[in-house]
Amino acid sequence: MTETTGVTRTGVTETTGATEATRGTGSGGGTVARPVILTVDDDPGVSRAVARDLRRRYGENWRILRAESGEDALEALRQVRLRGEQVAVMVADYKMPGMSGIQFLERAMDVFPFAKRVLLTAYADTEAAIAAINVVDLDQYVLKPWDPPEEKLYPVLDDLLSAWKRQERKVIPAAKLIGHRWSARSAQLREFLARSRVPYVWYASDSPEGERLLAAAGTDGRQLPVLITDQAEVLIDPSPGELAAKVGLATIPDREFYDLVVIGGGPAGLGAGVYGASEGLKTVVVEKNVFGGQAGQSSRIENYLGFPDGVSGGDLTHRARLQAVKFQAEMVLTRHVTRLDLDGLTRTVVFDDGTSVSARSVILATGVIYRQLPAVGCDALTDRGVYYGATLSQATDCAGCDVYVVGGANSAGQAAVNLAQKAGAKTVTMLVRAPDLTQSMSYYLIEQISAIDNIIVRPCTEVVETAGEGHLERITLRDMKTGATETVDCGQLFVFIGAEPRTDWLGDAVARDSRGFILTGPDLAAQHLEGWPLERPPYHLETSVPGVFVAGDVRAESAKRVASAVGEGAMAVMLVHRYLEQL
Ligand SMILES: Cc1cc2nc3c(=O)[nH]c(=O)nc-3n(C[C@H](O)[C@H](O)[C@H](O)COP(=O)(O)OP(=O)(O)OC[C@H]3O[C@@H](n4cnc5c(N)ncnc54)[C@H](O)[C@@H]3O)c2cc1C
């Protein structure tokens, strides 16, 4: 094995422990290029030392590039991308003149969004590194000096590289979705694809490329949206179910009878799926939309155990879904449950198309959904500029725009930070009914928001009207102290005003409280238990029907947190076992 080292015209040095022959071109050379680990440090000594240590351990399978300024490193990234190659990890020194490590990583994210980001810092700069976690979605920071690398550098890199490998990098040909920018159907499908992690590229139907694709697909564009799959199949205005089936996601349960049916694929349902299947129960999780639930819409969950740097809700729930599949839980989406039938010891879950699946036990994990904004004209503009939640697919349209967020709780705060920093909104105005954020938002988030220049908080303000031709164009705001109203231009309004359970479909099947939350165990009063057939009282998470359990936000008096939902999912499975043993 020869070692070659050379300075390229970008001022970037390539250090490699592999021969030219294995390096490959990635574009017709017949060999696949090794993914890159890039380091940037303005101190040549440190820069060489990092590259040397990286090369020693990773040089054989990864290509190590080193640069001595942010500009050089960015240029190198662009060249790597032009060659169609991949960057797995970027390690940047925090303190560099000209462009700091954080600034570099922020710009590098545009070129290689999936590359893992590491900041190299001195001990004294640890706080800045922690602050950068939010700015650039930092994956890790490493303290200088990192000796011995076996203890302080390699374990970090090993973890990141294996996470990057798991990440299904997007060399996969992507599906193409063509639609009208302000169409609610387009918004729903974009959200569905994004949250299901199906790679796709979005084209506005009136853009030159959109028109070209529609013509190539043989459609006149009158019926939109149109999906062209990576196999070049054309689907015109598909339902989420058709779309899911076409991109290889399961929409029909394999069996007719299970030990356990879990309804809802949020954290509670995913927790129940993982624990049910891993403990030997034939388990199916049915979800009406996509997996992830509310948590899937959270840009960064900071309080989930084991993730000191936070984790995006999408990532967390995606991993949970993979974990459930690993244990052979069946994960079925786009199936809306509309009825629960009880027949002796059989519990039957009926879907909206009349088909059904039966089991010996059921866990209800249907969570809550956003409350609708009570403003004039709002219903007609939902998904046409008025959005409940703020997911990546909607946020991508916000660059350079003045957008509004309604609500003053953590979910609204996280969305505002995300829109201001990642989606590139020009300004984000938070409309809050309360006099300030302290009553409803965590202290750390209030601090974060006050440090971001393009977030404006408007207290004592409510939205009374939304208007626009076909899509949102204006909103009318009312000052709750003076009653004065003001109409402002607004193309995107993201609403986070609390949530409520949607449990009407259960009818009288199980006892619920006056707000619709499901009662369990000690919360069930005598009148709820008139038909209770067993001598023992209901278990802690058991409803007024034996063998039907509840986990997560939909349970009366639940904590409304990701960790508690996951925990209840696991605990409900333990109680299912206890119930089944007694049958
Ligand atoms: C934007 C945002 C940010 C948040 N941030 C945090 C945070 O930082 N930390 C934290 O601890 N908590 C956070 N939360 C709260 C947390 O996400 C919830 O407590 C958690 O998701 C509850 O999980 P769950 O599984 O009980 O319900 P949900 O997450 O609501 O999931 C329920 C699932 O059931 C499905 N479903 C509903 N009805 C049916 C039906 N009839 N048939 C089939 N499927 C059905 C839904 O589509 C949904 O996917 C946040 C919430 C939001 C909205």
C-alpha cells in the first residue's frame, strides 16, 4: 500500500493510505470512490496531526482531505460534489480567522447536508461548542488535545461513520413530485414523502423543469400533483395509500389475527411495537398517516434521555421504526382505524375501508392532534399557507420570506428557531396571546429565541382573520389589550395552539373523560366499570375493557412528553403479557 500526499489547486491536501487504483472516480471509472472525511484547521501543525490520526485509522476505507481555511474547505466540498462523491464527516476547528468553524459548518451543510458535523475546540470554548449544537445541528464536539485518539477521537468518529452509513445516503434516484405550490394536495404528499423518508425532488408545475417533466410524463398538467417514481412510473394525484404502496411501504397487514394490535405510530405506538415484538408477541402497528406522530414534527427534542445534544423527532422516530421492524413488528401505514369491535376475547380493529384485523389485545396510542385556529377564513386555507405544525417540506418554501408562528409553547418555539435558522426565513414573528413566553415555554428555549435576531415575539396578539386568493396572502391581527386590528402580508402561517384527542370513533367502546381522553386503571370510577367482567380491577394502563390498553398522550392525565409516551408503550406491553397469561 502506497501513501500519496498532494496539494490540490484548491489548497486542500489529500492524505491517503490507499493506492490510486482503489481510489476510483465514481463516474464511469468502474470503481467506487471512497467517501471523504474532511478536516479544516488554520493551524498547520494541528491540521496535520488530525489528518495523520484520521489516516492511521480510516485511511484505507475513507479518503482523508485536509484544508487550512474555511474557504479552501468549502471549495474542496464543491469539487467533491461535482465529482458525484460523498462526504461522510467534516471536522472543523472552532477558532479560525476569517471563517469560524461554526460558520464553515453552516455553509458546508448546504453542500453536504447529510455529512456528520464535528467541532474541534479548546476546553475554554466548550460553551461555544454547546451553543453551536443548535446553530449547525452539531453531531459532536471533540476537545483538543485528543490524545490518546483511541479513547478520545476514534470512538466519536466510529459512531458517526456508522450512523452515516446507516443513513441511506441519497445516491438513490429520487422520485419527482410536480404540483402547484399552493395546492393542499401537494402539501400533503410532500409532507408524506418527507416524513416517510422517501427521497424526492419537488418541482412547481409552472417552472420550466416542472413543465418539461409533465410533458415527458405525457400529462397535460390539468390534474395535479403528479408523481414520477424512481422507476419512471407516473401516478396522477395519488392518495397517500397508493403512494405508500408504490414506494414499497406496507399498507396491508400480513395476517388476520395477532397477539397485539397497536393503533397509532407515534412514540407510544412505536415503543409498544418495539417491546411487543421483541418480547415475542405477534405485533402489528397501524398508523393512519406516517410514523412519528407529533414527535416526528419536532425539529429538536432536547429532553429525551440519552441524547445530551438533542435529537430531531424525525430521526428518533425513524430509528424507532427501524428497531421495531428489526424485531419483526409489522408496521402498516395509511390505515385509519374507525371502530373497535369487542367479541368475547377477540378485539377487532376496523379500518375506514371496512377491512379489519383482529387480536387478543389492543394498545390505543392515537395521541392528540392540533387544535384548529379559530380565525375567519382559516379552514379554506389549511395547507395552502396555513400549516398545523412545521415540517421540513413546508419549511423549504420559507427562504427569504416573512413568516408567522402562532403559539407560545415549546412546539411553537422550536418551530420558530427552525424556521429562522434552518429554513432561512427572513423574519419569524411569533404571535402569542399571553403577555410573555414565560408561562408556557421552557427557559432554555426563551433564551435561545431572544438571541436570534430575526425572531420577533408579539405578545397579547391573536389572529382573527386569514385571507387570500387560493392561498394565504394576508392575516389580520388583533392587539388583545387595545382591541386594535392590523392586516399584514403573510404567505405562511404555522399554527401550534395546543392539541386535543380525536377519540370520537371509539364511541362507547371504552370509557373516556369529558374531553375525550381515555380513562385507565385507577382513574376509572365505579360507573365506568359497570360491565367489567373480571374479579381483578383494571391494570394501571388498562381501559374499561379487559385487554384494551392505552399509552401516551391520548391517556387521561398523561404527561404529554416523548419519554413518557415511549415508557407507557413499553409498560402497556408488560401489562398485555400479564393479561394474556391469565386468559
Ligand atoms: C412540534 C412538537 C414538538 C414537541 N417537542 C417535544 C419535546 O421537545 N419533548 C417532549 O418530550 N415532547 C415534545 N412534544 C410532545 C410529544 O411529541 C408528544 O408528547 C408525543 O409525540 C406523544 O406521543 P404519542 O405516541 O402518545 O402520540 P402522537 O405523537 O400524537 O402519535 C399518535 C399517532 O397515532 C396516529 N393515529 C391517530 N388516530 C389514529 C387512528 N384512528 N388510526 C390510526 N392511527 C391513528 C396519529 O396519526 C399519530 O401518528 C412535541 C410535540 C410537538 C407537536
